[in-house]
Amino acid sequence: MISSKDIDNGQAFDWGKTSGDYAVYRDLYPEEFYQKIVSIGLCVRGQSVLDLGTGTGYGYFIYFGGSGRH
């Protein structure tokens, strides 16, 4: 259980029970977002990329072919 005085008046919540909602209601980034990243030389084949705290990682997974290594 997680609680913070700044969220829901400090009531504890279970992220495991709400993570499904996150995946349903969190928009994916548009194709142009990923194209821009690649166009400036980031996240290209041969680079190691560390993705910290950006959500489920689903967008990166789909756009870059389902592999954490490129």
C-alpha cells in the first residue's frame, strides 16, 4: 500500500489494483514524437538507452520493435 498526504487526502492505495486503469487511460505518444527522437540521433540502433520513470514503457516497446536493445 502506498500513501501520501498529497494524494487522496492521505488515504492508502494499492498501485497493483490501479495499474490497469493507467494502461487504459494513459495516451500513447504520436508517431511524430518517436520520429523526432530518432531524427536528432537518439534511441538509434547501437545505443544503450535507459528509460526511467516514464510509465509502462509500452510506447517505446511498440515503436522500437519490442526489444530493449538497439
